[in-house]
Amino acid sequence: MLFNSYEFIFLFLPITFFIYFYLTGKKIIDGSKAFLVLSSLFFYSWWNVAYLPIILVSMLFNYNIAIQLGKNRDLIVSKKLLLIFSIVMNLLLLGYFKYTDFLIENINLISDKNIPILGLALPLAISFFTFQQISYLVDSYKKETKEYNYLNYALFVTFFPQLIAGPIVHHKEMMPQFSSNVNLVKNYKNIVLGLFIFSIGLFKKVVIADTFATWATNGFDIAMTLNFVEAWATSLSYTFQLYFDFSGYTDMAIGVALLFNIKLPINFNSPYKATNIQDFWRRWHITLSRFLKEYIYIPLGGNRKGEIRTYTNLVSTFIIGGLWHGAGWTFLFWGLLHGVALTLHKGWSQIGFKLWNWVSWFITFNFINVAWVFFRAKEWTDALKVLNGMLDFNSIEYTFLAIKGSNWTLLSLVSALIIVLFFKNSITYVSRIEIKRRHTLFFGFIFYYALISMINVKSEFLYFNF
């Protein structure tokens, strides 16, 4: 079920909201939590009920392992061995569905064999709930988890606003909120703020991101060749599509969760304002960056084992991050690019030489834009087609003709750049305003405009694919 669908907005969400708070109002606390879990599982299985047993088995397995890891007494096997076993089992589940066909294709390529691919469909959200539960296992091993209640754990994993595409949350961020009596009562300020934030996210996705999606798709998947202007319009269209798509999902998830008095961590903080690549990763998919740092980079040794090892750990972490996004060499190369960029930034910072902020921003933004080309391309040839066009200076003579015929595209790209650079983060903006009539009218208008725009297109969020 999509956030940007009439079924979700007019049926699932209001029904779930009113029944949940009806049950909490009757002091049926466990019943209200169980209802929210069942509603979340219904939301999850809307696409394909065949996915449901996978997440249920995963939750039962990880919860029971976590209980054993959190016990004070010794086990038959060492807890470290049990932790390693449980992580391996989670990664095998993820790897089977996400990487088996990719592995077979490469074996066939190298060995000239013809092993048939399995054609496995990627279960929704498997990357997200796998990483989330791995973090819970590690925290249990470290004795950082304080409660073992399966209902709360199931809600922590399945809570529908963050289930499909994150954020990847810590148990310590969520479980205390589910246990708080204050959160069991309707909070009208949270409801208003939640609806406002949801409206902004819906507008970003349906009106802005899906508009850029058309131009990006034409350039990457349809056009055979691209001149200078067309290639830059294609790459920038995807850069802004991904920004507003992911930002829109994040806003909608935070807004929906706030209706239930649950505050999800901010996962997106104006990343295209970043003036260096490290700053970008502090702003883009913040919870994934946190997971990669805490559960991969630091266990690899972090920066504790010398300069060369630090750089190796950085690159390795981001290669893993690239593969997490998708089973393909282009994803791996995208991760490699970011890992190398971070090592160069780290080395540059140690020299102590600084650039003007606008120069740093310009370099950072263009690097991100070029790297997204590999992230988006289905094949190497698609990426090279776009990059060759971006470097085809001989076709600049057609620039003015291209611009004349693409005024709307150019205006949209410039407008998007102004928005991402000079407008406040939507969560910050909404949380700080004093609600007045003009705000209600404004948010009501963008919500209505987004709703009527949904008649033509109901596309999935890009991060659903990861």
C-alpha cells in the first residue's frame, strides 16, 4: 500500500487511527498495540501476502535470539558465537533474495556457464527490517536492551510508517515511546503537525518528484543519445527526483507516526546544502549513515588502527552501503565513489587548506550529481550515455535551441535548486511555526493539489526498491 494512494489516505489511515485510539481510550493497551501490529502487517502484505511469512519468521527468530543474548547467565555456546550465527542467518536471508540472481549472472559471465537465474522477487522492506533487527541483536549482546516484550518488539519492527523504507530506528528511540502512557492519548497538536508534515511530503512526491521522474526516465531509459543540455537535464532531473521522492517519503512517515504520538528520528536534513561529502552523509539517509558507522565502520576498526586502515575501512563501509542499495555493479561503483570521496576529504582536511564555501558546495553538489548517474543507471551503457553527453562540449552550440524548446524543464530545475538551497527543512519549518489560519489554508491547498495530481500517477517511492 502506497502512502500516495487514496486507499491509504481515506481508508487505511483513518480506520487504523480511530480504532487504535478507541482501544487506548478504553484502557485496552495490549489490544491497541496488537491492533497496530496487525494493521502494520496488513499494510505490509497489501502488495503480496506471500511476503508476510518472511517478516514473521524473521521477527520470531531475532526476538528469541535477542532474549538469549540479553540474559546474564552463560549459554551452551558463547554469546559472541550466537551473535555471529544470528547475524549470518539474517544476512543469508537478505542475500538469498537480493543477491542470488546477481551472483548467478556473474558466475555465468566469468565461466561461460548457463545457470538459470531464479527470478526471485525482492520481499518488500527486507533490507530495512534486516538491518534494524541486526542492530537490536548487537545491542542485546552489549546489554543495551532493557525490555523483552514480544508485542513491543513486533511493533518496533513492523510500525507501518517506517516499515517499508525506513528510517532504520534504534530500539531505544522507539520502545520507550510505545510504553509511554502519555502517548496513548490523542494529542491534537501532534495531529495537526502530523497532517501538515504529511501534506508537504505528499506534495513533494506527487507533484515535484514524479514530474522530474518523467524527464529522468526519458533520458536514462528511452533516449538513444543525449547532447550536452539533454544529458545535464537528465542527470539533474534524477538528482532532484530522488531528493524530493526520498524527502517526501520521510516527511510522510514522520507525519503519519506523529498522528500516533510517535516521533521518528529525522532521516533527511537538506543534504544538497552540504559543502563537503562528509556533511552530505550527515544529512542524507541519516539513520543508514548511523548504522553503517556503528555496526560496520567501527567494528572494522574505524579510525583506531592507523591512517591506511582508516581509509580502507571507509571505502569498505561505503561499498557495503552501495551493495545494500542494490545488487549490481553500478551500485557497488556508486558506493566506491563515495568511499573514495570521503577518504580524499579526510586527507584534504588534515592538510588544513580550505576553499570558499560556495566552491566547496559546487564541487560537492556536482560530485553527488555525477555519482547518482551510476546509482540510477540500469546498465553501464546507460550511465556512459549520460556521462558522455554531459561531457559533449561540441554540442553546446545547440544549447540555446534546446533551452528554447525546454523552458518548462529549465524553469523546474532552477526552481528545484532554489528550494533545496534556500528553503528550510520542512520538519524544522512546521515544528517552529505558530499555527494560524493562513497556514491551514496553505497546507490544505497543497494537500488538495497533491490529491488531484494522484489521479494521473501513483508511483512507488524509489527507496521501496532497496
